[in-house]
Amino acid sequence: MGDLGRPYSIPQEDVDTTVLRSWRLNDRIPARLVLYFLSCSGFLVSFMMRNDMNFALVAMMPKNNYTQNQTNYGSLNTLTGGTDEQTSLVKSIIISSFYWCYVLSQVVGGVATELCGTKCVFGWSQLATAICSIMMPLAAEIHYIAVIVLRSIQGFASGLTWPAMYAIVGYWIPLTERSRFMSSFQGFSVGIGLTYPLCGFILSEFGWPYIFYTTGSLGLGWCILWYFLAYNTPREHPRITNDELNYIEQNVSKEINNAVKLKVPWLKIFGSLPAWAIAITTFGRIFIHYIFIVNGPTFMGNVLKFNFETNGFLSGMPFICSYISSVLFCYIADKCILYKVLSLTNVRKLFTALSQIIPGLLIYSIGYIDNIYILLTVWFIAVIFITASYAGAMANIIDIAPNYGHSAAVLAFCQTIHMSASFISPLTAGFIVIREDSIEQWRKVFEVSAIISISTYVVYQIFGTADIQPWNLKKPPIENENKESPLLSKVNKDCQNDNMPM
């Protein structure tokens, strides 16, 4: 006899409550939010693996007065001859070697992403960078040339990440959400900010080889998440809800079609003064930014005489604050545009000026400040104001070429030019600073940085504009207008199977 009060029902198979809870969780967490997390954490880890060398070199190639905890691990000085001039030159080459290939791989990244998709390109680039990080201590034991080779490989691989992530935005993120999603790229500021304190702690407790083991392991862990959670297009995603899929496709499908049909006017972009103005002014901003990023730990260790832990904390904190300040600057800029306080062109020029004029003046003054507390305050303010560029020249790329295909082309053009500052900056500092505890030589570095930062802004002030360029408005016909891009063709053949390698 059963329970008479309970209605009879047809026997059913047991339902896995774990699966149901998982489905409910997937409904509550949009796939776009997962992509935001992967983008933010991806750039965070990428910049940790990129900048660990900046701090580790302080211990790998130490000065006599800054050799804390290094006797058990050796140094690269024995391979360079050990003189100040040789050590300084090799150090600057090791740092800049990352950026030689980084600049060259920008265009390669765009082509590779078109053929293979973001999941493949971004995933493999991160994996290669992580493996090189783990191998770095072994390379240091062999010869500093081996370190340079690994850093060059890392640079080429990391250069693929930006074009790859920019490409996936067009498939996943509607225009009305794009500005907010782009803040995920600021994960690199958090990555820099976390790297230096972490490196300081590891150096004090374990020694410099464990810096590379740690960052490389984090990179490998991130690759696992990327492999299981990232998908090139919403239609490939096996766990996306129908509502979210329909919302995305209704809002981005037109842009994707335009991207396929439009031919990029490369010659007109190369001859565009506004595009050159963005590239040149951003060169100056990156030059001064990399003085803080790359040479900051060396300056604080050898001139200000901070130990590893204090050096790491003080070198990293400004970049943690930079993430917050970038959001604030972009918010203020949006309000100025919304309420028409200034024209769009003047908003871009104002925030570009804040990102270059103020840091330029402040870094010039650093060489003449004797009070360490005032010096650190000025240092922090300069680094924070540099992020105003994300409401200025960096956003200006979309202003002059809002078309999906053209904006990516302008970005590649500008990135190829302005990222050259990422290796010219440390090379310049390496040639000027022979004695790393000499404030007089560091003063020259700060003066050169100030001049470059301010003078490049002048070019932007004269030629910069937020007006849409004529070559962006035209839609020149090309052959095979209905031909699908390689990526879309793959998706349509098998939209449910994730067969992309990591």
C-alpha cells in the first residue's frame, strides 16, 4: 500500500541534482562575464610573466651593495665580466629583447587569429610564455644569451595576445557593452602591481629562480581554465543560454558581416595624420610608462636602497592604483561627453595631456627631490596619471575609425609604431645609466623621458582629432562579397564541437 494522499505518477529516472544546480549556475553567470574574467586574468598573468624579469634581474645581476640572499643561487655577472658597464648593457638587452619580437608579432597575431581563432592563438601564446618562464633559471645557468633567446620567444608569443583578444570582442560583446568590457584589458595593471610585491617576497624567502617557477606555474594554470571555458564565438559555447545567445547575435551580427565585406584601406591609414598623431603621442606615453615599469625596481633598489620586500611593494602599488584611476578617468570622460562639457576631440586631447604632460613634469622633478617621502608621492602620482590615456589617445582609435574592420587595422598600425618604445625605453636607460646607484645618471634618464613624453603630445595636440575619417565612411567593394571568413566558416561547419587546440 502506498501513501494514499500522494497522486500516482509514472516512474522516472533519477535526476542528477548536481547537473541541475550546474545549469542554474550557468543561467546566472552570463558567458560574457566568464569571458571578461578570462580576459582580465589572462592579461594579468601575461604581464606577470612579462615583468618578473624586471625585478628578478635586480638579484640575478646584483651590485655589491645589493646582494641580499643571492649567494646560494649565483648571478649572471660571472658571464658578462662583472664590470658596471657590461652588466648595465647586458641587463638592458635582456629586458628589451622581449620587445623586439613583441613589436614584430602584432600583425602576425591578427592574421593568425583570422585563420585559427582567438582560443587557439591566445591559448598557445600564453602556454609558450609560461613554459619559457619555467625554463628561465636553467637558461641563466647556461649563458645570458640563452636568457635573451627565451625572452625573445616570450615577446613574440605575448605580442599575439592583444590582436587575438581585440578580435574576439567583435564576436562576443555588443557595442553598448564594449567600453565596460575593454576595462578587462586593464588586468595588466593589476598584473604588474601584484608581480613586484610577490617577487620581493619570493626573493627574500626563496631566491630569484622561484620567481619564474611561480609566474610560469600561474600561466599554466590559467591555460587550463582558458582551454575549458573559452570559445571563439557564442554559437560554439555549449553552456550559453538561448536568451544570451540571441541577444549577442542580434546586436553583433551586423558588425561581423561588415567586417567580412569591407576591404581595409591600408594606404590611406598609413597616410592619415590623425592615425600618426595617435601612434606618435602613444609612443611618448609608453616610453615614460616603461621607465616606471622596467627601471623602477632598479632605481628603488640601487638609489633609494630599499630591500626586496619594500622595493616590491613600492614598485607595485602604483600599478594597482592605476587600475582604479583608469576606471575613474574613463568615467569622467564619458560624463564630459554625455553632458557636452567639451567636444569629443577636446576630451581626447585633455586626457591625453593629463597622461603625458603631468607625468613628464613629475618625472623630471624626481631627479631633484631629496625628501624620499615627497619623491615617492610624486612617483605614485605620475604613474597614476599615465592611465588617463585610456580616455584619451587610446580611445581615439575607435573615434576616427569606428568600423569594426578599420579600427582593428588602425590599432595594428599604431601598436606597431608605439610599442617600439617598449624596447627603446629600457635600451636608452641602459646606455645612460652605467652606475645604477648614480642619481646624476638617473636624472638624465628622467630628463630624456620628460622631453619625449611632452614633445610627442605636442604632435597630437596639433594633428589629433576625434572626427571620423573619410576612408572609414566609404565601403569599397571587394571580390567574393558573400565569402565567409575562415573563422565563421569553421563555426558553421561544426558549431557545437570545440576542437580548437589551446
